[in-house]
Amino acid sequence: MNKMASVFREKNFTKLFLAAFTSQMGGTIGLLRLCFICLTATQISRYMRR
């Protein structure tokens, strides 16, 4: 645990970690949003056919 804390004390590693983390979260949230848009579009079109 002490080694991990020492890595985050360095500014460059902290910035790199935060950049990678936010990039991963942004991709995940974007893909989830696209799935919800597709699901909503198919549900609306299904009910409009009746």
C-alpha cells in the first residue's frame, strides 16, 4: 500500500491516472447513452406502428 501511495505523490503519475480514468469513464458513459437512445428509438417506433 505504501508503494501505491508513493506513486500518487508524483504529479505526473497522478495526472496520467486521472486522464486515463476520465477517458475510460467518458467512453463508458457515451456508449451507455447511445444504447439508451437506440432502445428508446426502437420502443417509440414499435408503438407508432400500431
